[in-house]
Amino acid sequence: MNKIFFSLIFILTAFFSASYAKEKIDDEIMNELLNNVDTVMPEINNQYDYQSFEKIPIQLVISKKISTKKDNVYDNEELIFYVKNPVKYKNKIIIEKGEEVKANVALYTTKGMNGVPACIVVENFKIDGIDSKKIKGSYIKRGLNLTPMVMPIKWSLTPIPGVGSLTNFILGGHATIDKSDIVTIYYYPNWNLSL
């Protein structure tokens, strides 16, 4: 009897799922929110030559400390970095020491259960006088990751009902970008972006 009942439920679910998938789903909320919004397509460069692997490291330090602990990190927040050492190319200084570099917080996450650490991702570095398309690099800073320690304990306690869930309350560490952190990005001077 149970096999017939579950088979019938499975067949009905499959039938209604397939018939529902054929209908066009119109998202009313999305249409209402984006009705009067002008969207801008990102710039697409189809004419390029990335064959050169010559890269010049640029070391940066942040102007002010940011941390997920103090809740002073926001998505797309503009950050200011300074060039730590002069950057030379062909025995010529192309970026002076102390020059300002702007970047954005691409993503940040807060610390989570089971020892998952917080994370800050910084991208989109811009330097005056340098083509930003020739600058590659992102900086990822994570907090203390306790997951490798917590998960074996959780798994070993799982056979005892409810006890393994207690490890959910162990949180990972906060992510902090401090003035002592050195961020390295790369400049590719020989990339031809206008073929």
C-alpha cells in the first residue's frame, strides 16, 4: 500500500512540476522595482591581447583599519590605499611611493556558526595615470577559521541526540584589514587592449 501511495505522490508531483515549468513566470516585484531604473551594461572589450606575462607587483597599505567586528565594512565601499614602495618599470618610476590607490569592497561576510570565519574581498583597484584594465588582483582577508577543529567534534557527538548541535554556537573569527597588512596587486604593462 505504501509503495502505491508514494508512487502516486511522485507521479503527481512530477506532472504538476513539469506543467508549471512550461508557464512563463512573471516576477511582479522585480518589474515594479526596476520599472524606472536605467541599467548600464558593463564595458566589454573584445579586442585584446593578453599574451604578455610580464607583471609588476604593486605593494599597498590601507589608509584606515577596517573590520567586520566593528561593523564598519559595507558592500561597494570605497577604500583608500597607499603605495608602499616606488614601482619601477624599465628603470623608470611609474608609481611614486605614497600615491593614493582607490579600491572597492566587492564582498564581505560576517562570521558564522560552526567556526566559519568572516571574510572581506577587495577588488577594482584604480591608480591615477595607470589603465585600470591592466591592473589585476584582488585581496581576500579571512578571520580565524575554526571549522577544521569544530566539524570533527560535531561529527563525533552526532550519535548522541542533540549534543552535536551544541557546536553550532562556536563562531569563526572576524576579518580585519590593518595598516600592517601588505596588499599586492599586479600591473601588466604590455597588455594590448586596443587591437
